[in-house]
Amino acid sequence: MKVVERIKEIRNELNHVRKSGTTIGFVPTMGYLHEGHVSLIHAAKKKKHFVVVSIFVNPLQFGPNEDLDRYPRDFERDEKIAKEAGADLVFYPSVHEMYPTNMPMTIHVTNGADVLCGKSRPGHFDGVATVVMKLLQIVQPTEAFFGQKDAQQLAIIMNMVQAFNVPISITGCPTIREEDGLAKSSRNVYLEENEREEAPFLYETLRKGAEWIQLGETSRSAILAELKKSLEKGSGTLDYVDVLTYPSLEPVENLQGKVILAVAYAYKKARLIDNYILELKEEA
Amino acid sequence: MKVVERIKEIRNELNHVRKSGTTIGFVPTMGYLHEGHVSLIHAAKKKKHFVVVSIFVNPLQFGPNEDLDRYPRDFERDEKIAKEAGADLVFYPSVHEMYPTNMPMTIHVTNGADVLCGKSRPGHFDGVATVVMKLLQIVQPTEAFFGQKDAQQLAIIMNMVQAFNVPISITGCPTIREEDGLAKSSRNVYLEENEREEAPFLYETLRKGAEWIQLGETSRSAILAELKKSLEKGSGTLDYVDVLTYPSLEPVENLQGKVILAVAYAYKKARLIDNYILELKEEA
């Protein structure tokens, strides 16, 4: 597995790969790799791609009050994990390599950025879209892989690729879960014992909500009321719960097509997010 | 010469071209082709590219008070001109093909959009950058050609390609001029006789300004004062004159590197623009 830090160099490397007729699969990350990332690398590997993993903590997606400097970094560990997972190349650019000057323009997300996690992070998804557009232009993969756990990010990337006609296919990979259903997250270790025991009810609640929808309850407000009732029984604090179209992320009252149920829930030392995406069959 | 209206179809056509080992040269236009466009097609042809010309009047770059519907269109004439100039393929998409839904995000230009022509057209260059990004992703040319007459547009496209690492080279082609120096424009026919006689003084003034700079006057304010003095002698109305870095379009007092002198000047029925770009040699 090669590690490449310069844009020129990765372009060269990948031109050789493309000329040999091999397709390129891309897993963009901010490093500090965990099982979720590994599952993305495996998904790319399974499709016989030459697998590129990027590791770049993107300053543009951090707000002025969000601590960019404290974001966890451990490149040696990441390199080992990527290699063991089967990555063929790690792209590890410096901030200066990615942003040699201030960006004279950015992608500004007008739909789907002000709901869910975006509500409390203005500008965050502009930063995400901008860096992913850059990375897609640098790597020019056939297929890029994102976790469904970050469902809003995945939605916005899907929308971006479609809106700008980027000739790439975007694949969302399922959330990796503990046996009791809790979505895996590096933050789970911060849960107290009773919180850890309770936490699977988040996914269980979304799953039930999805079931109600599939059984015929297509009123967003009715589903939301039920979800809130269940979630308020927990010992933490409900940050948000919402039901939106997917990936357009619109609050449509009469649910149809693809729909996401999403929750953010704060325990004492860990804020957990989870979601459930389902597709309503059209009426005959 | 083929005419293609669908994105899927042009992708197919160009994949064949690429596989045959031919490079693609791209000339994006809003149609109503004139000698300037023809010179861009010739420049692309000269470099042995397979030449794609797009004809698309982009609604996104028109403000609410700008009359999109009255923008001149004549596809049959355009087709004939493109063919005679040596274009290999014309891409002529509908608005629905380019914007099947409202754009959920756009490119937002933060540097260089609020000077020169952008001052009076807020959002205009966001619309330009957004549609050109889409077209570049659809056509994926090796090289794209723009006229230097629209110097601010050219600058912003250059900045965009660099900022987003789009793997394409952008070539600016010189402004086509009448024998007396007046930049060719479809608007010149609206000039009254005495205006037409006077109008070459715009370019002449910029050229003199460039000469002063090259002779050692590197104070922006000094140059601007001289330019204004000359331009106010004309019978029309000075809309703006400015001296900026190029292509970053910044008002730096101590001129150095690449510099643009640009003017917009309103006669009774025609608003003319022109510019002069020069590169200052670094001191030894």
C-alpha cells in the first residue's frame, strides 16, 4: 500500500491504474479509522476496485466554535488499519496542499443543509461538499463509498454529484451495529453503564416508526408525535428527531418514496446519532 | 458535425472519442455565435482537439430584473457557424436537461465577483461558475477555451478550476478587434456615427495605462486617476474603470505580477466593455 501526500503524485499514480484498465474505488475519511471505515474499504474491495482512502481533516467544515485542533488524529494507526482492510493507496495531503490559498469560491448548499445536524452547524455542509468535490476531482474514482450513519452527509454528496453531473457513482454503506442494535461509534465508550443499556432504544424507536409507515401511516406529523413520545422516555436529552424525504431532505407531510427517520440524542458525555431509511412502494 | 441534446448521449459520443485517443477541446457558449466564438473554435481546432461547442442560455446567471426571455437565440444560424468554423459536435441541451430540478446547491463565488461587471450583477458569477462546472463534468475536456473579452468570467473560471482541482486546462483567447482597435461586439451596431468614431479611445486609454505601468508607475490609485481623466473626456458615461490583480481580481495598491485594466462605458444605446491584461516582470 502506497502513501501519497501530493496531488500531482496521486494523479500520476492513478493515471497508471486507469491505463491498466482497473477501476478506482474511493473512501474519503477524516482519519481515526474505525469499523465503519473498514466496512467501506471492504465494500470497495469487493467490487474489485483499486481502493483509494483519503485521510484529511478538513478545516472548512469546522465552525469557528468547533475545535478543529482537538479532532483526534493518529496517522500511523490509520495507515495500519487501511492496509489491513485492503486499501491500495492512502492519500494524506497537508492542509496547504488542499488549500494553498483561501478558497475564492465554495459550494453553497441551499437544500437539506438546515435540517438535522446541519441546523446547529451553519456552513458545515458547505465545507463538506466543497472538500468532497475537490477530492472527487483529484481522485476521479468510478465509485465513492460513504457510510449511511452520516445520512445527511451522504444525501448532500448524492445531491451534489447529481446537481453538478460529476461522472461518479456514490454508494451508501449500511451502518455497522452492536448485537443489540446500537450504531457503532467511537463515542459509545463515553456512555455510562445505564446509558449504554438504554441506548439501543434509539434505533428500536426508529425501526418501529419505519414499521408504522410501512403499515400505512404516511402522515409525517403523526409519526413524529409517536417518535417523540417514545424518545422522551429516555434518560438523556432529545436533540432532534425528524422524518424527511431522502436524499432531498424535505419535510413533506404526506410521506412517499424514499424516507429517512433520523435522531440525535444527548447523554451526559456522548451525543449519539442514528437513522433509518426506507422506501415506500408506490400505490398500484 | 453532430448535434446532441441529451447528457447521456454526449457522454457516450465522447467516450468513443476518448477511447480513440483523441483529446477534447471545449467551447462553452450561450449561442448567437459571432467572430469571437469562431476564434475560440479555431483555437481548439488548431490544437487538434475534437471540438465540442455547447449552446445553452443559462437561466441561473440572469438576475430577476434581467430579461432572460429576450436573450437573442438562433440555433440554425449557430449550427451553421459552428460547422463552418470546424466544430465536431454541438451540445444543445434544454433547460430541463441541465436543470431537471432546482439546484440543491450552487457554487458561491466569494472573491472577484463583486468588482467590475459583477458589482451591478449580484449572483451572476455564481450562475456562471455553476453552469460551467456542470458543463466541464459533462464534457470532461482536456482543454476549455474562453474569450479574454469577458475577462472577469475567464478569471473566475480559472480560479474555479484551480480551487476545485478540476483536471482541465483553461485557455483564454485574445479579444477580436476592428482595425481601429475597438473590441468587436454585437452591440457595436447600436453605436451612433460619432460614438463609433470615438469608441476606439476606450482601448487606446487602457493601452496607454498599461504602458505607464510598464514604464514604472505601479501605484493603482495614480493609474486609476489618469485613466478616469482620459475616459471622462468621452461623450458617453463611464460605468467603471478599474485596475486589479489577475485572475484574483484584487484591488492591490502596489501593482505587481499579472494585472488587468478594465472599463465599462455606456453610450446612448450600447454599453461597451474592454480590458487589457499585462504581466509585470519581477524586479531582479
